[in-house]
Amino acid sequence: MTNDVLILEDFMPYRLNRLADAISREFARIYRDRYGLTRPEWRTLAALGQHGTMTATEIGAHSAMHKTKVSRAVAALEKRRWLVRKADANDRRVERLSLTKAGQRVYGELIPVAAAFEAGMLDKLGARQREAVLKGLAALEKAVLRA
Amino acid sequence: MTNDVLILEDFMPYRLNRLADAISREFARIYRDRYGLTRPEWRTLAALGQHGTMTATEIGAHSAMHKTKVSRAVAALEKRRWLVRKADANDRRVERLSLTKAGQRVYGELIPVAAAFEAGMLDKLGARQREAVLKGLAALEKAVLRA
DNA sequence: ACATATTTGTTTCATTTGTAACCATTGAAA
DNA sequence: TTTCAATGGTTACAAATGAAACAAATATGT
């Protein structure tokens, strides 16, 4: 028994997208206003802050970004002197990327901001709801991402 | 006790975004390949299919799109003769938009495809997980979306 | 060793997007 | 009425994006 109308606001892909978009936009406004960062730049900063030294490909894999986005974000951060490139001794195609002191400082400043943002979001939920969100997210990720 | 590292893959905005992006892309490939529709066009089609006749502003509100996206999507669908504009008698700024027969046919064909896509996604989850997803999504929407 | 394929990353080009300016119409205020 | 603000929608322009072509280096197969 196939229906003849789709309730858009009940359609999972739409719901997820709308939600993610609203939340991302809201958070993006913060790092854009404070540091003039774009989303790819923020993600690059976050990836490097978390992992220390990475190649561009690794950044892309770890932050779900197309390689051209990574390339541009890296160039922009380099221009601001928030990251540096070092040649890799073993493989000269690769560049080992890492944050400068300045980059680490910005990253360090953004950590509590990000944490507070997320906490503020979760604080609007009850304990059971929060549990459902985390469980549901994990389940979907397992089912959808690379599954 | 504020931490000094952010685990990006645990950060809710990032997780939601990655998930929504992956799912949306996958579904978008379907209507793009079959009908050459862009996402704004698909959403416009879905909104009109669901509600019958709407103004551009209403479409935007109902499908979470910027008005320029709606404007362009409407123009594209009109060009394909999948929707028509009718002047509003009371307010000449407004145009009452609705699908043509051809548009309705396409919409009708996409319904089961969308339903199957969503079902395929949920079928990968167990009953408890599915429940968690729905509950978590609803909770987040209520907390985040101006609700 | 040599040719070929693959990987890493950048760049070019066309498309998509959002901001802001804009036009036309309607509503509110004086 | 006459002005001014608000609304519905389009368009112009600049920025962001992705696909594909590219250069450089490395890996693989013979």
C-alpha cells in the first residue's frame, strides 16, 4: 500500500538536513564573527588541533571534506600564519601540516566555545531525550556512513 | 573543568552535518539522475505536491529554503512546464503556484521512490534504534528549530 | 630499467549559493 | 490623500563549491 503524498516535514533526509543546517549555521556565525573563519577552515583547524600533524588527505578523511575544500582552507590558514607546511622526507608529494602557535591559540580559544555551544544545545533536552539523540545518531552513523 | 581538545567526530554539529550531507547526497543522486532535478527543485516539487497551491514565500517556509533558491527553483520548474503561476486576485505581489499535470506525474513517481529510500535507511536499524532516532530527532527539532 | 598506473595536491572552469540592491505592490500613519 | 514602511519576489554581483584536468611524485608490473 503505497501512499500518494509525502509529508516533507516527516521525511528523514529533509529533517536531518534542516536540523544540521540550522545548527551548523548558528555555530558558524560564532567562528565567522570572531575569527573570520569559513566552515572548511574551522574544520581544518579542528582536525589539526586534535591530531597535531596531518596531511591534506588525512584532514579530508577526518573531517568529511572534499580535497579542494581542504586545499583552499589550508591555503587560507597558511596565509594567516595559523598553520605551516613541512615537506615529508619520505614522500615528496605529501606535506605535513600543523598549527603554528597562533593557530593553536585560536584553536584553544575555540574549544570551550564549541563545548559550550554543544552543551547549550543538549541542555535544552531532558536526560531521556539526550540519550535518544546520542543513541539515534550513533545508530544512523553506523547504518549510513560507510556501512 | 574545560577540556583542551575537541573530538571532532563526537561534536554534535559536525556529526549531524556529516550524516545529513551523506544521506542527502545519496538521495539527491536519485532525483538528479532520473529527472535532472536540483535539491531546491525537488523540495519545491515536494512542497507543492503536498500542499497543492502555495506562494513562493510559503514554499520557502515549508521547505526551509532561502527565497532566492525558491525563486530560481520555481523558474526552472516553470520552464519545464511542471508548474504554473497564477495571479492572486487580492494581492498582485503574490503568485499562486501549483503543479501542472506533468509536474504532478513526476511528483507521483517520486513519492514511492522517496518512501523506499527512507524505508531502506530505517530498515538497517533495529526497532529500538529506530525508536531512538525518531525520538531524538523530534527532541532536537523542538529544542533547536525555533519551535 | 622502463613504461604505466596511482596517489597527492593544486588549479581551472562552470554551477550554486547568499547578500544586498532592486521593483512593484500593499499597508499604516499622518 | 500623501508619505513612509513593510512585504513578495526577482536580479546582480561576489563568494563558495565540485567536477575535471593537471603537475609532480611514487608505486607497480614487465
